[in-house]
Amino acid sequence: LNPTVLETTERYLEEQRALVEKELERLLPRADEYPSSIHQAMRYSVFAGGKRLRPILCLESGSLFGGDGKNLVRVASALEMIHTYSLVHDDLPPLDNDDLRRGKPACHRAFGEATAILAGDALLTLAFSVLASPGPPSEACKLRVIHELADAIGTHGGMVAGQVADLEATARTIDAATLEFIHSSKTGAFFRAAVRCGALYTDATEADINRVTVFGEKIGLAFQIVDDLLDVLGSREKLGKTVHKDGHQNKATYPALHGIEESQRIASRLVEGACAALEPYGTRAETLRAIAHFLIVRTS
Ligand code: IPE
Ligand code: IPE
Ligand code: MG
Ligand code: MG
Ligand code: MG
């Protein structure tokens, strides 16, 4: 990305982030609603920060196919609720035991483990309530999106499968194929679902859906590779999370298995491949391509 495109992309992401946050504000329970501890914890983790990349990718994919912004921003917000649930649980002591998230004490550090577990559960549940709530689009369309998302975060090649494989690979030697499975499942599947759900809310054809599927899968894997790289090369201030943790915990990561430079090459190649899948849309897919490139040059 040249500096001008990078700046434009960052400004664009900022604007879209505001849209998503406005909707999240509307959809999340008020902090003072009884029992308030859980609502405070949910809001704390959602609004602690966060790049909102999955929702933004969903919005962008939907708008590529002429989707209705009002419908899309609801799915986008549901994605962010699910993502935040995954972070809250990922940080818990039996998982990654992380104290810092989005620049603040992790949910369980601020509210205790029991509340953090329940806040994760509640965010996950609320997301599906939002997706199933009355109103447009058609019920068939909503059902497809719900099915898509539930699968993407489940145990069949989805997020939970990846998280389990991640834990089981810790402090063990694994091969490149297993590592790719872990990253594609714990992170890639949800990125893929984010762009697919955007497209599913529109009149996109099966060919369109197939193209964004390839795009989402590749950027999702690249995103997790970069997350691994930032744990080695990034700063706590910019990331808002502890660094060098993967090394200390002996996590299975791309830099640990492939080295830093090769990991960077793999991530770049994936982004090139992702962008190539959107070739047929020409300049209409320019923003999606810019975001894809942003994912590998980001420092936060
Ligand atoms: C962190 O995701 C967890 C991973 C899947 C690597 P993000 O880097 O998107 O975290 P936020 O939402 O910006 O905090
Ligand atoms: C998390 O991967 C993937 C999730 C599904 C939450 P990491 O454990 O590497 O994410 P960070 O580095 O804690 O954000
Ligand atoms: Mg983890
Ligand atoms: Mg973690
Ligand atoms: Mg990480």
C-alpha cells in the first residue's frame, strides 16, 4: 500500500468503525439493566476498543453486491459480538491466560472469571438473537446467515475447533498442515463467514459468493499469521495486548514454525491470492482489496 492509499484506507476504516459502534450501542443492553454486572462486563469488552475489521469486511462485501446498509450493519454488529465473546474466553486463565485486551485489563481481570465466562456466553447468544429478530431480509436469507455463522464458530473446522487444536498443539511439535488447520479454523473461518454473510444478505450469485469465500479464507489466514508476527515484532502500546506471549507459552505459530520472513511472505502471497479472486469486479472491489492489504501492514 502506498502512503496515500494507506491513509485513505485508515480514514475509511475509521468511518465504518463509527457506524458499527453506533449500532452496537443500540443493540447492547444498557449498563444499568438488572443484573447490571453482566451488562457492564459485556459493554466493557465490546467498547474497550477493537478494530471492527470483521464487521467492516461484512459491510464492504455486502455493498459490493448492492446490499441494504441498514440490514448489513445488524449482521456486522452480530459479528462483532461473537468476535468479542471469542476474545473474552480466549483470555481466560485456562486458555491463554492474558491480562490485557484492547488496551485494558481483560474482562476476567476487571469483573472476575465467572462474570467473564457468562459475558462471553451472553454476547454469543445476543448475536444470534439479533440475527433472528423480526424484520428484513427474508427468513430464508436470515436462516442461511445464522447457519453459516454457527458453523464458522463451531467444532467442524470452525473457531472452537481451532481453539481446541491450538491448546492441544501448545508445547508440542506440529507440522505445517496442522498449523494451517489451526489458524484457518480459529480465525480464518470467521473472516470467511464475515464476507460471505455480507454477500448472502444481497442478490449475489453463487459465483459471487464463491469468490468472496476464497477472498475471506485467504485474508483470514493471513490475518492470524500477522497476529502471530505482531506478537514477536509489535508493541504492547499499539496492540493493546501483551507481546512475546506466544513464545513464552510455546504456542504453535507461523513465525515459530516458518521463521519471520517466510511467514511474512506467506501472508503477502495469501493477500495477493485473495485480491486476485476479486479480479472480475475491477475497481468496484478496490476498497476490499485495500483492506486486505491493510491487514498485513497493520501495527495494531
Ligand atoms: C484478535 O483479533 C484475535 C485474533 C483472531 C487474532 P483483532 O486483532 O481483530 O482484535 P480487535 O477486535 O481489533 O481487538
Ligand atoms: C485467537 O488467537 C483466536 C480467537 C479465536 C480468539 P490468539 O490467541 O492468537 O489471539 P490474541 O493474540 O490473544 O488476540
Ligand atoms: Mg488463543
Ligand atoms: Mg490469545
Ligand atoms: Mg495472537
